[in-house]
Amino acid sequence: MTWVGGTNFLNLISDPLFWKSLWNTLRFLIIHIPLQVAIALVLAEILNQQLRARGFFRAVFFLPVVISGVVVTILWKQLYASENGVFNEVLLSLGLGRVEWLTSPLVAMPAIAIMATWKNVGLYVILLLAGLQSIPKQVYEAATIDGANRVQQFLKITIPMLNPVLLTVIILSTINGFSLFIEPYVMTGGGPLNSTLSMNLFIYKQAFSFYKMGYAATLGFVMAAIIFAVVAVQRKFIEKEF
Amino acid sequence: MSKRLLKWLFYGALLVGAFTFIYPFLWMLMATLKPEIEVAGLSLIPSKFTLQSYINVFERIPISRAFLNSLLVSSIVTGSVLVFSSITGYTLSRLQFRGREVIFGIILFTMMLPFQITLIPMYVLMVKFGWVNTYQALIVPGMISAFGILVFRQAYKSIPQDLIDSARMDGCSELRIIFQIMWPLTKPTLVTVGIITFMNTWNDVLWPIIVIRKTEMMTMPQTVALFAVGGQADAQMGSILAAATLLAIPVVIAYMIFQRHFIENMATSGLKG
């Protein structure tokens, strides 16, 4: 074993694929997190109403969460298929054109982000629902008496009082999002043109396709630092915002 | 907007949501029962039912062996996490010794570290131990969990000290206190840690892909994932979907039975399955 000093770090800075994989992962997060928070918030808000069969719907929304990512990815790969895939069949029957879901460098990562949202949103529905249920009913009653409508109540009461849970949801989806691996591994292999090469997949390939263990370990270290930095920024921003 | 209209709107949204989550799974299940040429496309009902896709899977990959591997690994890891994490959790909450808080701090710190940082060093360690392609590589790194320690420590803190003191007075050993007093008193905690550990181990696929290359040692998600990306399936969608369905079935059955436990436990811990 030889001591290589900072060589691995220097290589990393000048490695275009590293920057590409970082950008890909951020692109995934930028689509995935807002989409996930918005959908989870809407579903949680509806499940918080006095409706029948809430338990059933809760269980259905949670189903993809417990099922292996391998199953979900294989399934969605077929749904996204260019020829005869369910999504394109629906688009064609509506008189719209085909979308090259997994073979266009522009669309492939958003397609994976949509799938990941479908898989994980149920978990965040449950977390947000617990948060909603902890807001006292009296606050809403007082607001109604003061003449605040539903939208105002949602923006001025629900969102601020849900802030700690929202922070948890955003940080958890960030950390989970950074661990994106099996989805591009099975769906696209990182392609087309490396447009779905996530950081984890990049580390994996460096270590086990090119046997650059030292470089892969450096990447893991840098990636952990990036995760810490992103979470710290989110924490600061969200806590200041409300 | 009238209250009734709003209510119908809510039900409509819920039904659309439920359809979105169920239809893909239903489509997958039906696709595995169709003849290969009909697999693609929107229709759910095949012209004739056939089990050919499943027969292909069983002929081409050792999926039963993979199922047993996964079951063995997940069971041992779960049992071991329950035993060792509860012992550590008890020690950190109930025994007085110097450096206790420092040790707890270190354990918390390892929990906050992203796994990417230890992934490659851990693999190198497995190579040095000669554990690549063995059960040890799948089991030993997961035998104790910081998350489990944290949860047990919290649960044991709420048990009255008098109970422990009187057990000690009667000559009860510390291990017996853990397994015969603490465990029965904190059953929900055991269930929580058990379900989460089992699910995470069962569903993990990155670590097995790294340390296992021999077909007969592979876990079930790994076998199915490699079947989907490799050449063995001859690009037959039906067979790949059948393998995925076989992978999903045990979890779906467990979910239907323990649904409430799953949702509450996984949500309170905030962990992904």
C-alpha cells in the first residue's frame, strides 16, 4: 500500500463524470422533493378530514413503501417502455405523441424521480398526517370565527404549525434521495449518455467496474460531506423561513 | 363551496390516488399470467391464462435458493439486532460507569453518518477477512444497529428503577433482567425494531450486489435485479415481471397481516423500507 496524499481528491475535482453524477443527483432531488412534499401534503390533508374508509386509503398509499425497490423499478421500466408501454399507450389513445421516457437524456432522470415519488410518498403522508393531527382543533375554530377561509387557514396555520414535520420530511427525502442506486441500475444502467448516473451508481462503477477502490472511497467521503452540507442548508433555510 | 361537494371532491381525490397506487401492481400481476406476446399493453385480462412466465423463472434462476438465502440472512440479522441492541440499550440506560455518555455519543454519531462513507472500506474489510461470497458478509455487518440501541435505550429509560432493584435483590442476573423483565414490558419496541430491521435487510440490494458474486449465495432482490438486467431472461418481459412478483409476494402477505404495525412503526422511525 502506498500513500497517495491528496491525489484522489485532485482527480475528483477534474473528473467530469463526478460533476455529472453530482448534477444528476441534484436534478433528481430538485424534482423529487417538491413533488413528494406537495402530493404528500394534499393526501395527508384529505386523510385528516372526517371521511369513511380512511384506514383503507392509508394502507393503499403505504403499499409501495414496503415493497422492494427492485420490484417497483422492474414494474415501472415496463410502464415506461417506448413501444407498448402503459404510459405511451395512454398518451397515444389521448391523441398525444410518444415520450421516450428512458431513452431521452432529458426525460430519463425526471422519469426516475416520478417513480421514486410514487414509491415513497406514502411514508411521508403518514408522517405529515401525524403532524396534522397534533394541531389543536381550536386554532382552526378561532380562525373560522375571525373569517379566515380554508386556503388562508392552510397557509397561515397548517404550514407554520407543521414546520418541524416538514423539515423532517424534507431532510429524510434528501438523505434517501442521495442513496439512489437500484433504480438507475436496473432501469437505465446510468444512461442514456450518463444522464441518470447517480452518485451512488458512480461510486459503485468506479469500485467494481474499474476497481478503483481508493478513488471510490474518496468519492464516498466527499458525498457524505455534500449530504451534510445540503441538510445543514435546508435546516437553516427552513427554520428561518417560518 | 358547499360542504357536501367538498366531501365528494375529497373522495374523488382519494379514489384517484388509490387507483394510481394499485393499478400498476394489478397490471404486473395480470401481465405475468398472460402469454408472452400479450404482456405489453393496457388490457388486464389475458386471452388465456398461463403460468409459463413463472415456469421460465424457476427454470432459469435458482429463485427458491435465493428466497431461502434472504430468509436466513434477514432472520439471523433481526434476531441478533434484537439481542445485542437491547443489551447495549440496557447498559447505556441502566448501568452506571465512566464514559457511558461518550460511548452513547459515538453510537449516535455513527448513525448520522451517511452509509456511502463506510461502504468501500467495509467491502475492503470483507475481502481481507476472506468473507466475499459467504453468509458472514451478509450477516455480520448488520448484527447490531445504532438505531436499535437508541430505541431500546429510550424504552428502557421509562421502566421504574424499583422493579430492577427488587429483581437484583432476588438474585436476578442482568441478562435475565433484560430478557425476562425488560423484553416482556416493552413488547411494542421489540416489534418496531424487529419489523424495521427485517424489512431493511430483506430489501437491501446494494450491499449484496457488492459482496456476493456467486449465484447460489445471492439474496432474492439481488437475484431478481440481476435477472432483469442480465441476459438470462432473453428480454422476456413476462418472465422478468414474474420474478418481480415472486419477490413482492412474501412482503405483501406480511403487510396484509401486520398492516397497522408496518405503517405505525416505519412511520415513527422515519425510515425507508
